[in-house]
Amino acid sequence: MSDVLSLVIKFYNDEYSDSLLYAELAKVEKDEKIKREFLRLARIEAKHAKFWLSFLERRGITPNKPKVKRWTIHVLKLMRKILGPGVVASLLEMGENSAIQKYFKFLTEHSQEFSPDEMEELKKIILEELEHEKFFYESKRRFHVENVRDFVLGMNDGLVEILGAVTGLSAVYPYSPRLVGISGLIVGVAGALSMAIGALISVRSQRQVSEAIRERTKVLFKVSPERAVKEVYEKLIEGGLPEEIAQEVSVKLKGKEEALIKLLVHEEEQNELRAALYTGLAYLVGVAFPVTPYFFARSSLTALPISVMLAGLALSIVATSVALISGISIKKKVAEMVVTGLGAAFLSYLFGHLMESVFNVSGL
């Protein structure tokens, strides 16, 4: 079987599984608007699966019945119950974006494999996948989960950084586990506060910059509408639009103040307090995994492997969840996150040994 047909079989399996996934999510969804959308998406994904099945059958291939992604369904249902619909929307958006990229690449690299009718149908499928992504983006805005990515990254930072800290301290204080735990906790809280303040300042600064540009644009529009239109024209040219089209659009926008402002100003919709809360709490969640064993173990060297195991487990869960939804290799994603995280911890341990040897800290 050719690589092209093997790829199409994968597309068929993915679309079939996704149709069942959306149908299952609709069963447990309490929000009526999202429930209706999930059912609609289930029907559309089933139609996409039918297209790929027909594509294969016209070429004499009858694929096996697709295997349902039961783990994905269970993970998403659990996340929906614990974290709400917005987090699920964020994760599903990753998968939709992945499908869009795969289909577009397939269309451009293997266009000779399609009949004209099949070509048009695949273009429609890509457009429908783009519409899916738009729905998930709107759902994220509705449920204020623009900070989900920050939460995942913040948790990862807390895990890796504090695991590195307690690992290094374990080499320095092998018989003082509680001291290592308290030190790690202090560093973790300080790190969480630093991350939260950084997120607050970053988001607030971006909003203040946007507000300043908005006010400037309003003044410019009142004083010299022609100059405002010229700035729109220049922005469109910078974006790669042909000069004649940029000229036509900018002229048509003359007199439409709000439209001009939205085009010139990047709207920052994040709430700085929410961003700080998400980031700080995520960091603390990450801190809890490597630090906790040091408050119960008799020695740091006893706590260390438990700490590493818990951190590795947490990193694996995060990586698996992202991989399941994104449609990427679970093994590669888990290996990437676990190896980098534990690798940093190992280097910290070596550095801790070096400091203990140089300064004889444990003997002080």
C-alpha cells in the first residue's frame, strides 16, 4: 500500500473517532449552546470520515473499522468535570489546528491524487475545520480560558525548576529532608509570586499600550482623518496586501472610526488579575509534586526518588493529555517533557554535589 493511502486511512480513522468523541462530549455537556455545537461537529466529522472512506473505496481499499479513542474520551470528560468546558475547548482547538495543517499539506503535496470533485470536497473539509477552530476560539473567550496555555507552562515551570532545586539540595543536605522541603517550598512560593507579578505586569502593560494607541488614533482621526487613513494603508501594505487593494480598502474605511481603530490597535482581552492568578496557582501546583515527599521521608536520599517519580508522573500526564488531543505521538511528547525535566534535575544534583564538595556545606 502506498504512503498516500496509508495517510488517508489515518485521516479516516481520526475523523471517525472525532465524530464519536464529539457525540460523547455532547452527552455530558450541560451548556446547551456547546451541547448543540458538539452534536453539529459530530455530524460534520462523520461526513468527513465518509469522504475519506469513499476515497479509499474508489481505489479498491476497504479499511478496517476504526478504533475509538476511548482514553481521549475519558480524559476529556474528566477535564470537563474538573476544569470546565473552556479547558476542553482549548485542548480540542489544538486538535482542529493539527487537522487543518495536515489536510492542507496533503492537498498541496498530493494534489495529483485527487479528481476535480475530490479536490473541491477536500477544500470544503478544510474550510469546515477552520470553522471548528473558530467555534473553539469563541468558546475560550466565553469561558475566560485564554490563560490555559499559561497554566500548563506555569505548572511545567514549577515542576522543573523546583525539582531541580530540591534535587540539588538533596546532594548538599542528604540527612535533612525537611530542610530541603522547606527550602524548596520557599523557593516555590517566591517563584509563584514572581511569575504571577510578571504575568500581571505583562498583561497590564500590553493593555495600557493598546489603550494609549487607541486614544492616539482617536485624536488622529478627529484632527486629520486623511492621516488616519494613510496609516491604515501603510499597515495593510506591511501585511503584504497589494497596493491597489490596500488603497481601495483604506479609502472605504474613511469615516468608520471604530473599524479603523480595531484595525490599527491590537486588542488585549486578557484580564491581568486572572492571568496572575492562573500563572501563580499553576506554578504552585507544579511545586507540590517534587516538594511533598521531603516532609515525610527520613532522609533526602529517600525522598529524592519519590520526588523524581512524582514529578515524572505529573509531566507524563500533562504530556499525554496534550498529545492525545493534539494528534501527535504520545511517546515523543512524554519523552520530550520527561527527559528535559529530569535531565535538568540530574544536572542540578551534580551541581549540588560539586557545591557540597567545594564548601563542605553538609558538615557545617
